[in-house]
Amino acid sequence: MAAMRRGSLYTENISRIKRKDVSAYFGEAEQSDDITMLGLKFFGVPLAELNE
């Protein structure tokens, strides 16, 4: 996944990058279906910290 290679990113930036990745993949082809993206930001404590 291209976004993962770019390091830690905010949800909005990941969505923007993925839109660009999808556009680059399909190029000039006509859109044949809708694309839905859902970005989640986790504000909790990582599981590893809970197990310490």
C-alpha cells in the first residue's frame, strides 16, 4: 500500500493520496462504479500498552 510506505500520515492525507493512487491506476478510463473511502482515526490506547 503506497500510503503505508510514506510513514505516519493524517487520515485526510491518506484519503487524498489514495484518491491519487486510484486515479493513476485507472488513468483516462471512464469510471464504471462509485468508489467509497472510509478513514478512521484511533484515539485509544494501543493494545500493547494495555498488556504491560
